[in-house]
Amino acid sequence: MAITAADIENLIRAGFPNAKIIVQGDDGQHFAAEVVDASFATMNRVQQQRAVNATLKEKLDSGELHALALTTRAPD
């Protein structure tokens, strides 16, 4: 069964419950996500992306999630 944008959002939300999360993509393999969370204020961009990728580790490692273009930032 292919992963969906909603599945990805739910996985990220588990790690960042107060984040603004937008996930786009509908081919079951390639997605783009924007994650805006206050916890990112103390992190550099690499740390932010690693934190989000950690919430998706199982899906990335299994190959179920093939590609994710990820944008992260702290709220304005």
C-alpha cells in the first residue's frame, strides 16, 4: 500500500504536535513538505531537517517513502 500525504503529515505531527505542516504529492512516492515549528528557532537548517526526518525514519528506511522535498523553519 502506497504512503499518502496524510500518512506523512500524521507521522510528522507525532513528533511536532504544534507545527504547521503542509504535505503535497499524490503519486505515492514523491512528496514535498513544509514544517513550521517554534522548536526550530534554536536549530540550524540541517538540525531541523534531521529532526523531521527522524519522525519518518521507518518509512524512509523501508523505501515506502521514496523522496521528500523538505522545507523547515521557525515561525515568523
